[in-house]
Amino acid sequence: MMVTPEQMTQYRRTLKTRQVTAEARLDTQFAHAWEIARQLATILYTDFGAERVYLFGSLVDREQFHGRSDIDLAAWGIAEEAYLVAVAAVT
């Protein structure tokens, strides 16, 4: 079965539309993940006395961010006895 030039043109248009839509969805997810990361950092600072919170992983680089990316945070200054409670609070 041969694909006609018209069919190929339609295929390319559809593919481009899907790519643009997927990229826009990913941009929205990226912005939302940053918002959540800020909220989690605030919880670690205010509720658990973190002295420093560091974001790492795919959320620091939009090119590395994908649909299954998570939020990676490291925190310093949380009391040892509060560590597991803090992890539970931000998970």
C-alpha cells in the first residue's frame, strides 16, 4: 500500500499538532512541579527547621524534564528525630 503525498502531508500536520500539544502539556507540568517544590521547601523550612533546601534532578533543567519526572529535594538542618516525619510530610 502506497502512501499518497496528500496522506503524508496530513500525517505530518497531525504529528506536528500532537508534538505541540504534548510540549505545552509538559510546560504546564514543569511549572506546576516547580510550584509544588517551592511549597515543599517552605514546609521543610517552617515546620521542620531546615537550614537549607536544595532542588536537584530533572526539575532544574527543562530539557531533562519529562512526563514521569519527580521532585528531588535535599534538606540540611532537620533534627534527626524529625527526619522521618519530615519525609512523610513532603512525600
